Amino acid sequence: MCVRACKRENDVPDDFYRTWVERYLVSLHDVYVDSPHGALDGFGPVQTPFEPTKGFFVPKLCNHCKETPCVQVCPVGASYRTKDGLVLVDEKRCIGCGYCVQSCPYGSRFMNPRTHTADKCTWCYTASRAACCPRACRPAPRRRGASATSSGRTTRCARSSPPSPCACSSPSS
Ligand code: SF4
Ligand code: SF4
């Protein structure tokens, strides 16, 4: 549901994701990971070449990193950190070089095929509204917590403690 909510709320182009969910199936020596269409339609059954002993889902999005390669490599200052700790892209400044997309170790950025600028999770910052993914998450592993550097306005995603598994496993969810 969070993937769909983000797509709808932020008008994310087809086949691109500001947030997505990965499924992990693991055994002592093997791991299988998938994220069909970013989990937009949930997860179906899957055959793995080994017998999994554990399975879990991990919601992914920009981590709004403190040490940000994506900001450091931007040649025009279009990728920047706000005073309250979010990492954003100034679309008007972005020249579409793609350096930041390549530099993100988490695959959190993409080139928007409509705007030809870098795109990613903004934590719904620019619309001055609460982020949509925690609101959409029915089992509530996604939660909002105050940022350590926050002035109060900004919030960032924090998992519950201990982390709850994402349960968006049903195609109908
Ligand atoms: S785009 Fe990647 S490197 Fe930049 S803040 Fe987000 S997760 Fe970190
Ligand atoms: S794509 Fe845009 S935001 Fe990313 S490094 Fe290039 S100019 Fe900066």
C-alpha cells in the first residue's frame, strides 16, 4: 500500500519508484531477494533453489543520509540538504547529469523521464504535508519519528523497535 500511495501522491512515473519493498528469503547459506514492480501489486508465491528458513519484507526509500555522496557529487548544487536534515533536489537547478543517481549506494534515486531531472523520496516535504507512506501502511512498520536535527516541522521515517516485518505480501493489499 505504501508503494501505491507514494506513486499516487507524488505522480511517480511508471516503472520508477520513490519507495519500494524488497522480499528476503534466507537460509543459513543462501539468500533470495526480489521486488516485483517495487511490490506495487504485492508478492506472489515464489520457488527458490533452496529451502528458506526465514522470510521478511523491507521497505526501502531514500535514507536522507547524514554523509551524502549524492550531494557531494552534484556539480551545480541542485542536490542539497535542508537545515532540518532532509536531502532534496532543486529541479530548476538540476542539469540531469545523473551523477547523483550513480553515487547513491542504495539505489534510491532515478532520472525522471518526464522532467529529465533527478528524482527520489522527498518525505513529501515540498507539499508541506505528512509523508504518505506511514499513513498508508496498514500493519504500521513505517512510523514517523522526530529527526535528531529537526526543528519540529520535519519528520523522518523510523522503524518501530524492535523492527516489525512489512506485511504487504498480499496482491490485494
Ligand atoms: S539519495 Fe541515496 S545517498 Fe542520497 S541521501 Fe538518499 S539514500 Fe543517501
Ligand atoms: S542529476 Fe541533477 S541533482 Fe543529480 S548530480 Fe546531476 S545536476 Fe545534481
